[in-house]
Amino acid sequence: MASVYGDIAGTQSVHPAFAIGGARFDLSFTISGTLRDGGVYAAVSGPRLETAAEIDRMERDGATLVGMTGMPEAALARELALPYAAIAVVVNHAAGRNESSREVSMEGIAKVLGKAMVKVRALLDHVTPLI
């Protein structure tokens, strides 16, 4: 994972998926309960929601998911060669998109998050024995 060349050290993270017990995990969990393999996570500083202009830029950069909680944990785990997976609950359309075109509803986020935690717990119950 980590490599050193002279005084330069770096951690490879070109393809950061990992395997546990022979099973490959590269998961994101959506509110519909589907698992999606792949995507580009754009990490932002919270706790604040992004502007529509920031979402436009991240989309141009190739982001398929934006969040405040996926970094720096993933990079730190990679540096330590620790297996890491994120369970991402998509709670709203990004600013400027669909029902978030005028504003992002905090009440709506809380409602979706509450419902999603049932599915997250079910996913953890399923995956935990495999680790």
C-alpha cells in the first residue's frame, strides 16, 4: 500500500476496494435498499450543505455522491492497510437538483435518515458475520 522513494512517501489508492474472507466489498447503500458497486465520492467539509454551484462543479469533476463523513477515514485506513468500507445513506438530492432545487429540507433529511437506519442495521447484520 505505502511506498517510499527517496524522501517521498505515498499511499496507493487508485482502486481502494478490499477483500475480507475472499468476499469483495465495494458498497454504497441507498435508501431503496440497492447496493451499487463503484462511483466517485466527493468529500466536503461539514457541517454545512453545499451550494448548487458547488454541486455543479463536483458533477463536472465526475462525482456521483457527495458527503461530509467519508474522509479522511478512508485515506487513513488505506495508509494503515486496514480494510475499510463506507455505508452511504443518500438522504437528499443535491442542492439545485430535483426536490432540492429551491432548498434542501432538513426535516426531509431527518425523515429519510430515520427510515434508512432500519436498512443499514439489516445490512450490518448481514455483513458482520462475513468479517
